[in-house]
Amino acid sequence: MSLILGHITKFLLELGKGFAFVGKQYHLEVGESDYYLDLLFYNIILRCSVVLELKNIKFIPEYAGQLNFYLLAVDILLKSEEDNPTIGMLLCRDKKKIETEFAPLDINKPMGVSEFVLTEELKRSL
């Protein structure tokens, strides 16, 4: 994967004006958990961070959620008031058109996350 990372890094740096390489496997700490962005750039012209996630396998919808999480984390932890919202790019080895189109649709819909505890009765029945 590091050979791929090297080529993509070189490619993005040559893409055009304004891209500054911030880091690879860029560490973010959210709560008590550690996360590592594959590549993080800052575009001076757009005044925003750019997160690039690389997947060496086919696209699955969970990747869109992961990237959305990273974008929010960068906006909260790194973005200054003068910066625009973070942009994300996901590069996969293969993608199925319909899954790729559906995954990011309405990603901003209201959602909640909760936790559950199995009762002893439920544990026995499982």
C-alpha cells in the first residue's frame, strides 16, 4: 500500500495550485479513540482541509460513513473560523455504481446512536 500512497501523494501534489501536504496516517484523537486519516492536505486557495481515504478493495457503503466521520472530526478539531468545511475524497479499487451513488445520499439525515445492555434472560435465549 505504501507504493500506492507514494504515487497518489505525488499525483495530488501535482494536481494543481494550492495543495499543501499535511501528512499521511494523520492522527486524530476523538474522545479516547485514535483515528488515522490516510492522507491529509490543505488547499490554500479553497481555504479548506482535504481528506483522502484509500481503500485497496471494492467500495462498501460503510466507507462513506467513515469518511463523513473524519470530515466532521477535522472540522471540529483542526478547522479555524476562517476555513471552509473540509472536503473528502474516497478512492477505492472498485466501485459499484448504484452503491456508490446511494451511500452519501442524505448522509446528513438525523440519526442517533445508543447502546444496549443484554439482560440475563435475553442472554440465555440467544
